Amino acid sequence: MYCSVLIMLLLVFLALFVIWACGIYWYLFGKTRPFSLESVRSPGPLEVDKKKRDKVLKQGFSVNKVPQNLDAIVIGSGIGGLTVAATMAKVGKKVLVLEQHDQSGGCCHTYVDKGFEFDVGLHYIGQLHENSLLRIAFDQITEGQLEFVKLNQHFDNLHIGEGREKRLYTVLSGKTEMEAHLKKQFPDDIPAIETFFKIMKVSAKHTYYLAILKLIPLWLALFLLKSGIANLFSSIFALSGTRATDLVNTLTTNKDLHIIFGYLFYGVPPKDSSIIINALLLHHYKRGAYYPKGGASEIPYHITPVIQKSGGNVLVRAPVTQILVNNGGAAYGVKVRKGQEEVEIHAPVVISDCGVFTTFQKLLPPEIRTKPDIQERINLLKHGRGSFLVFSGFDATQEELDIVSTNTWLFKNNDMDGSMEEFFALSKEDAPDNIPMMFITFPSAKDPTYKIRHPGKSCMTILAMVKYEWFEDWTDTSVRKRGDDYMNYKMRFANNLFDWACTLFPKLREKLVFQEVATPLTNMHYLGAQRGAMYSAEHNVDRFSAETMARNRCSTPVKNLFITGQDVFSCGIAGALHGGLLCAAAVLDQIIHIDLLLLKKKLKKQRAREMARLAKKFE
């Protein structure tokens, strides 16, 4: 009798195991896979014809251009929205992307004025070396049509201090060179640098654990975190909630080195930011810094045809005014403003790439916004700082201006926490004359095709972080009609930033022929960025605590409504792209990153075989 029961239990266990194994096999291999080696082809020639490009990037919204029987609607055409749309398209889904601006791309779009072309939000990208996960992802969503230029190994300069007290530090890319070069500049802080690079390595290798928290059931993620089991797998869960200043203070008292460890600013002082974000940002460029050949708009230009191939489309001048929610609490489409009317478009899935705050506080019906679970989700994040950009055009070549692809970061002192806190506490009147830090980049020096497409011209972009409240008085005014007070105020910022840039690049001033300024209000108008925050929700330490990472997922309290882009994981082009992949995983109910890892393995084997053949050939 006892043996019979034991055999029965064994058979039940075996049956359950078989069912589980079959389920895992089906989940991994039974579904249509979005990515394949066969979908990637050699890049075609660079398209420079404006009319041909506009047909792709500026296809205006009209009802007759909306595909029938949509599988999903994506609100916003930033890299997060385009990534999820392209990934879904590659499994045969018909996706419509709606963009409120007059061209697609979000922070990846470029604009041309008076013969000068400026990138808006893409300045350089890392981790695009051969067979990297990010490079494979870009190749898949553009089918290999997007090319990147590798920038100089010396990719960043840091100037700290003013006048005779100014110190220059240089940052190099390279698997070993980055660390070695910093040690040469800080010979008394070698142990601190070694420890920080270990943190960089852990952060880069184990970030996927934080992504997994968003993919597994929430109850399981919280159980693993609260029980402490998660900490047995990796120190990333503890590091994510560790303040950057607290950690670097244990490594060294050298304040200049503190700046190096956190110079890639995004509006949050190190005392309020997570150490893993600062570590990841520096690690991001360890294997090189890159720029899209042909400019940032090449990204939306080559992703759009992939979306269209499955019957979808990307339409601009299509401001979404509301997400439609039925009586059962499920999203089933959107309303789009067309002239004086609103057009309803229906789809079983709605994906928002316009940020958590815009999605939940503006686009959902009023009766849905106030629900406790929606408010709880909103309270996970805070509004980010606004961005201020100065776009300058010069009638001169880069050789005549003595400019190169290396970026420049300027800090008036080495107390990043103190200077940021003091700056953001200033009054509206005092702020323009007391900017503590800024970033300078020359897009024309990064892209070798720029001198062909815009001969004899160069351009510069300056970026600084500002408070939205300083510009709030003009919120209700129209773009380009904000009045003299607004113009004079924003030019105070711009002139001070430009003057500071000229202390390093003195030839700029005499060759300046064009200048345009973007304030938080500009970013709100053209990019739909809430409070002008180009990096979306604030990247503070609370946001990156493991529990918040688990709760801040792509799915939302509204059934069939999903979030993609920077608010899902982190800021920047790479962060938003991974947000798109995580969102695609949630919508399609399959882990997209596994496909990328399998491709990575295949490509490595393919590369090894090629190298072996070459070695044999020259024996």
C-alpha cells in the first residue's frame, strides 16, 4: 500500500515536472521569436534627400492613414515607443505610433535651421562595440540599417574650478585603459579607483537582476526582496539603494575624484542619487563612445520601415488627448485631436511613451486618475529637473574652430552636492548668473557626413539643468510668442553659458551666425516632456531602490495599458531602448532579452569561426 502511494506521488511529480518543462520550452521556443540573424542586412547608402526622408519622418496624421485591425497603439515616437513598436512588428503585430510633434523620434530627432543641423537629445551612446547586447538590439529594430561612428578614445574632458584654480581631467574609453588612465591622474587614490571600478563591473553585470524584478510576478519580487533571498544572489539590490555620496566618501576624500565618479549629471546631486546609476553611466562608455552616422534622426528613419512592414505606421501631428477606458477598467484606444475635432482610434493594447505623469495625470479619464492604485503608482516617482539647451551655428569648419568630437564638462567647483543644492535654491532673478555646471558637445565634429551634408558649417550644443519654476510664468503662452521678457530672461542663461564656452573655445565668438535656445517650456511643447524634463522622472535614490524598481513596471493598474521608455528603467537612449524591450516583453508575454542573449551567443560563435578561418588562411 505504502509503495503504491509512493509510486503515485512520484508519477504525479513526474507529470508536473513534464508539464513545467514543456511550458518553459513553449515559452522560450514555442512562440514566434521577434529577432533573428536573417533579418539583418548590410546597410544601404545614406539617404540625404530631404523629401524622401520627410516621407518617413514627417508623415502627417489623417484617418485614412490609420491601419485597420490594429494590435496596439503607441503614444509617442521616442526610442522607447519605437523600440516596442518595432519589436511587436517583428512578430507580425500591426502597431500604430502617434506623435504630437511634426516629426518622429522624440529626443532622437534633429532639426535644421539656417543650414545648421542640431541633435536634440542624443549626444553620444556607449556599449555599441561588436556583438554587444545594445548593438544587437539596434541592429534588430533597424534590420542592420543604422550605422555608428566610433568617437575618439579620449571622449570626455572635465574642467573643475575657475581661473588659476582650474584643473583639467581627461576620460578615455578602453576595457583597461579607462581605469589605468584615471590612476595616472590620481596616483594617490588607486585603491578608491579600483573599488569604484569593481562597483561598475557589478552594476553592469547584475543590472539584469533589477530588470527581472519587473518581469516576474510582483508578489514574488517583493517576497524575494523582503525575505532577503534576493541579496543572496547579488549585491546589486543593496547597491541600488545606496546614495552615491555616501559610498564615494568611504573611498576617498579627494573631491575632484568624487566629480569623476559622478560627472555625467542628470539633474540629481550625488547625495540624492543611486551609486549604481553613476557607476553604470561611466561604465556605459568603457568600451567606446559612438554617434549615429548621418545624425540622430537616422534612428527613427530606419525603425519606421520595420513597423510599416507588418502593416503598422508612424504618424506625426497626432496629439493624443485621452486614453479610452471602458466600464470594465480596460484601455481600448485613444482620442486624437485633428483640427477642431477628436478622432477615436481603437486597439486592444495601448502603450504610452510620454512618461508616467503625462499618462496618468493628463491622458486617463478624470474618474480613473483619482483611483488609489493610480495615485500609488504616480507616487513612486518625482518630477525630473528641466533641461536648458543652447544651439549655436558657426560659419566655419571644425578645423578652423579647433574643435573635435571630445565632449567638455565644466564645473565651477568640486562640490557637486553643494553647488547643485545652492543653484536650485536660487531665485528666478539670480539663477541665470550663477550656473554651476554645463556640458558642451559638437555634433558636427562627431559625424563625418556632416561636412558633406552641411559644408563649411559647424554646430555646438550646450546643456544645463534648470528649474521649471523659473520659467513657469510663461507656461500659458504660445511658442515663439512668449514676449520680450521671456526672450530676455532665457538669453541671460544662454549668454552666460556661451561666454563660458568661449573661455575654452575662443574662436567660436567671431564665427557665430546662428543661435537658438530651448527652455523647459520648449521641451514641453516639442517633446511633450513634463515640466521640460528631457530625462523624464527624477533619477533619485528612491526610484532605484529594489522595491521601487519592482513596483515601477511596464504594466499598469489599467488593464491593457502599458508604459515604455525612460520611466520604465533609466534615462538616456540606451535606458529608453531597454524600457521598450521590457515593455515588449510585458505585452507579448515573452522575455525578449533571452532572444537577444541567444543571438549574442550565435554571433560570438560566428565571429570565432570567421577568425579561425582567417588564421588558417594565413598559416
